[in-house]
Amino acid sequence: MINWKEIGKQIQEKYESKINEWNNTVMNYREGPLNFPGIVEIKTDDWGVRITLISEHYDRPITLSGAWEILSVSEDGMSAAYVNWHIWAD
């Protein structure tokens, strides 16, 4: 049986400091038909990641979140399975 909590803890230990480095930086955002840059405010905790994205290309802040178990992190960004958002730096 897959232990999702253990997988989430491993992702947190490996990527949390990298993700926090992106806090207050400009990143690109894509989710469905939305695709534009904005400043991200990132908070992490034992549950996962919470992001507020503020962009001049959208009329209100966008709130994103994802539990550690569903995050996929790369060198320059991350995405969340099931909810289909993706943020990345240029």
C-alpha cells in the first residue's frame, strides 16, 4: 500500500527551502485558459503550499494551494496534480 503521508514528507524535506526562495518573486502562472505573470506570496507548512498570486493581468488575487503529496517540483517551478495549476520562473 502506498503511504502518501510519507511521500509528502519526503517532498517537503527535499523542496521546501527551494519553494520558499520563490516567495515575493515574479513567476508565470497557468491554469486552464489563464496564463500570465505575477508576484507570488508563498507560505509552506506541514500540510503543503499556499500561494497568493497578484498580477496586473487579472483583476483580483489568485489563491493556489496544494498538499505536499500532489506537488511536482522542478528546477524553476512547480505544479499540483488534480487541480492543474503550474507556476514557473523565466
